[in-house]
Amino acid sequence: MTEIPEAPFPVSVEEPEGYVHPLIHFKGELSNIEWETKEFDDRKSHQATFNFIDVTVIRSVEPYILPIANIRFNMSRAANTRWAAMTSSFRKIVPLEAYAGMETPPNILVGKMQEWALSTVPLTGINQDTGKFEVKDREAWQLVSVEGFTDSSGPSLMELVVENSDGKNKEEISNWIFTDQPIKSYPGHTDLVEKMAQRELLPMLVDTEKLTVDADGVYHKV
């Protein structure tokens, strides 16, 4: 078995202390993670690049034909960062006992098929008008599922939609998807909202026999 290299610096997926990618949603196998340390004016910056192979595009902002993909993170212990968003989704999917004792917890993902999506989360950034830092909703990469761990974090987003659509009409389901706070924390929620707005979600769930719809327009779980 090929040895998976450890990061040359401490890597944490614990709770945090404080370029537009062409892909929006995809599946692929994580081939490896490159860990780098860069110095800028005597300050060190840690970066992690997740390299994927066998990529299947689910959604993209433009045609994407490459079988590979790369996602780079600037690592930070601060809250409201893209790294914090990723590690939050990591903790929801991968049980603690799976990576307990590992020096580099994300290495548990290497060699596994997984699904990633850009989701809207609170991130710290500079307000271009004031020049000051502020927290506002921005897009960040999050894990949706991981081979071998998908069922460890409770129901998936789509399972939750099916469960909460039972006995409701289209308007009630739409209102729940757009306004429910807990569901907004799930990776892939932005994509879900778009599918609902484009009237694609419910027909897809009916076509895949997850839901049925009666003559009164009420949906039922199969």
C-alpha cells in the first residue's frame, strides 16, 4: 500500500477559534493532498490542495471536460473561513473515531470517492466600500458525502427533503426549503434551492420514485 504523507505542520479539524472555480458540484476520488508552507514578509501561510481524479461533473459554471480537479485552501484556525467551512462538513460526515489519533485527519479522505459542492456560508472578507473586514454570505467548498462514511452523519440532504415533503404540496415544500434554518447548514443547499426554483427538484424525486404526487398535488414518500 502506498504510504500517505503526513502534513509538515499541525492539521486540525476541530471547531475554529475565530477566484471562482469552474466546478460547482462534483464527484471524484481524492488522489492526494498537497501540503505547502509559504512565507510572506516573515509570515507563514499553510495551504492544502486537494487533488481529485475520475471526476464526474454534477454542475459547473462552464463546460468542464477534465477528469481531474483541484481545490486549494488557505488553512486557518479562525472562524468564518473557507477552511472552517470545509472542516465543519468533514466533522458532520466522518465520525471522530475514524480519524482519532491521526496527525493529519483529512488524509482519511485519500483514496475514497466523495462528493463536493459549493455552498453559501458566512465568511469573513473585506468590504470593498469601507475597506474593513465583515462577515457575509459567500460560497465555500464543503463535503456532501464520502465513500464509507455517508451514513454516519444521519440523513443526507436529499433524504431529509423526501422525509419533509411527505404530506405537503409544492408551495409548502418550497417554503420549507427556502426558509428552514437547519437545512441551510447542509452542504449542497444552494444547489437544492436552485433546482427548486427551476421546478426541477420535485419532478426528479417523482421520476426516481422517491416521491409520488396525488391528484390534489400532495406529495407522498414512497
